[in-house]
Amino acid sequence: MIRIVTALATAALVTLAVAGPASAQNNTLGGAIIGGGVGAIIGGAATNSAGGAVAGGVIGAAAGAALGSQMEPRRRGYYWHNGRCWQRRGDGNYYRVSRDRC
């Protein structure tokens, strides 16, 4: 059973590595893929069963999709979130900027 979970986790990680550009194009899809993969790994490791991996994958995918859709990318590195315009700077932090930029 551990070999099956390990094989599934490895396949999920390989899929995530290949799906990198897709997450940049669609944050909801990228969040669901990454969240599902991480959730499946954690769920399988925590319960030592395939059922736990499946449940973790489903929960992780739902949470990842919800979080991934929160920030909508706009032109030139700006993001729209909660009715405000934000810019991600080189230090990795987000700063609020004028709405005209979005």
C-alpha cells in the first residue's frame, strides 16, 4: 500500500512539474492542481491509506482552487483583489496601488 501511495505521489509531483505554465495562465486551475497534489500526499501520509489520500486530494484541490482564484492577474504585474489594485514587487510582497493601474 505504501508503494502505491508513493507511486501516486511521485506521479503527482511529475504532473505538477509539467503543469507549471498552466498555473501561470489560470490561477484557479493551478491552485487546484497544486492543492490536490499536496493534499493527497499529506492525506496519504497522515492516514496510511488510499482513502485518506483521495480525501486529502479532494479537500486540497477545493482549497487550492478557492485560493488560486482570489487574486486575478492584470497587465504588467498588477493584481485585482477585494476591490483594490495590488502590485507584486521584487521582494515578493504585494503593495496597494492606484486603481488606474489595473
